[in-house]
Amino acid sequence: MIYLSAFGMVNALGNNLAQIAAQLQAAEAPGMQPRDGWLQDGKRCWLGEVQGALPPIPAALAAHNTRNNQLLLAALAQIRPAVDAAIAQHGRERVAIVLGTSTSGVDEGDRQVDDALPGYDYRMQELGDPSRFLAHYLELDGPAYTISTACSSSARAIISGQRLIDAGLADVALVGGADSLSRMPINGFASLDSLSERHCAPFSADRDGISIGEAAALLLLTREQQPLALLGCGESSDAWHMSAPHPEGIGAERAMLMALQQAGLQPQDVGYINLHGTATPLNDQVESAVIHRLFGDRVPCSSTKHLTGHTLGAAGATEAALAVLILQQNLPLPPQDFSQLARDTSLPECGLITAPQPLALPVIASNSFAFGGNNTCLIVGKPHE
């Protein structure tokens, strides 16, 4: 079994675990605001931004000086003692880094095109840069690579870290991901009519698209026994459509079943499901139908994307880290917010909660689905007796 020894994150909810826990319970995200200047048509849109100063990139690593990598450093700072201890115990060649991103330094590349960005280096926008940067920053010699499969990227990074340890290629894996706000994906989703001009409202009757956010989340995986574990992982690629999910959710269902099987669990053993819940009409319809088929309406579930925004390549790790935070601090489950827009009662019943409630079973599943039919499900929780 692979255990979770440390985790850190930053997102629109806050810049450390204490802030994020408090805002998650209050159902308020200071960084989720309507913002101007991002859309080419001049319209305003809601975005989730990490607020406050971020750690600087060292001068010796100036070729990696991107906001994306600064977000990673902010998450790393929260778990640095655990990372340093792992390096000291196992050696620099036995610590792997696997990260997910969909933006990397694309924003810096965008600004370079508009108006020459001082110190710009093409390597900043390469998708492989986040893991390369952290490997250099931590002076590691183990496997280091980045995965970019759109919104499942960092979930797949976690799965890959598990595999590296299971295969004996590493003793510890630093996994997760980061995505920073950038005009390219924001305008790209707008061109697909998938970006909401208002605060996104998953599973509401008038939902009309996503609100994009930025975030970073890092988790340290190890063989050494810990209170919480990565119980199971599932993944699939149904390749149904370039940007739309399979209408029956076949691939999503396969990923969830695979995660349950690897964890040795039945659907009734899960205490909460963090839904992908993007607030696009099709995603929420398909996901609620899949949850209904597998879990009925018995397992509490909700989406947290109205609090973080859809953090794209960082979403899988961000929501896995939120699940670990709920388990570690025994937080109440975050409800779905229908205060502004009414719930879509035409969707299959799938256990959506509308008020905070305690976690009855110490097992949480988290879904992340991506363009191209790329689906993942992670299950975290207390190890079996």
C-alpha cells in the first residue's frame, strides 16, 4: 500500500492548510472574483486567483521563473521538512517527482509575444518545466517528469507516482501539479461556449459553464505506514470526443470501478465523493448518471469547483488534497451551493448534499475527467484493518 506522508496546497480558498480549512467550512473563497482584462471580447468573467505574494524563483533558476513554478514553491514550502527528511533517508536518486500541468509557463509566453518579457526563456512554457524545475530546486536525481492530459493531469501524476514506488524505481514520490491563470485557456474555453460569465454553479438548473482557477498541490507518497493512504486509483480513456464526455459516461464509470477494485472496496464503503462537477451542462448530466448507477443516492457527494474554480491541470491533485484535508482534520463535508441558482431536479439522484454534514466513513473518492475522454478516480482514506 502507498501512504500519504505530507501534503500542501494553495488555491482561491487560501495560501495554507489552515486558511483553506477555514474557508472550506465557511464556503467562502476570497480568491473567486469577477475579473476584467482576460477575455479578448472585453467581457468580465469569474476566476479563482491565489492571493498574496508568492515565493521568488532563485536567480540561479531564472530560466524557470514563472508564476506556475512560484505556485509550486508555495505548496512545497508547506511540506519542505517532510521532503528534506525523505531525501536524507532515501537519497536523492530514490525520490521521484511527477507533476501535472496544462499551462506551465504559457502565460509568460503570451506576455512575451505581446510585449517582450524581461528574462523570458522559451523553456518556461515547456510542459515538462514544472518537474524539471522542482528537480533542480531540490537537487534530486530520481525520475522526474510532467504529465499533461488536460484536467486529469495531476491525478494521473499521483497514479504515476504510485506506480514508480510499486515498481521499485523510487522509495518516495513527490506528486501533484500546478496551473496558473492564462489568457490562452480562458479564451479557449470561452470559444467553446464552456466559460461561464458568472460564478459557476455545478448541478444547478441554469449552469452554463466553468469558472477557471489557478492552484498548486503537492503530496508526498511513501511505502512507510501513515494514518492516511492512497487506497485505490482508476483511469480510462474512452476517446469518445475531443472535448465532450461519453454520453453514457462509460469511461468515467470504468475509472471509478477500477479505483474501487484496487482499493478492495464496495460502493457502500465510500464516505464521500468529490465530484468533477464542472458546471457545464453535459459534464454534470453524465457524471450524476454514472454516480447514480454505481452508488445510487446513498453516498454524500458534491463539487468544490465553485470554491476553487476549475484548476485544470492542477484539479486532480487539488481535490485529492482537499479530500486528505477533510480526513486529516475531520472537517464537515462541503455542500453544493444552490443559494443563487436552483438545483437541476432533472438530473439523476446522486447523493448531492446541500448542507454540511460529518464524514461517516473515512474513505473519499475524487473524480477528474478531461478532454479526449481521459478519466481518473482516486480513493484516499484510512488504511484497512
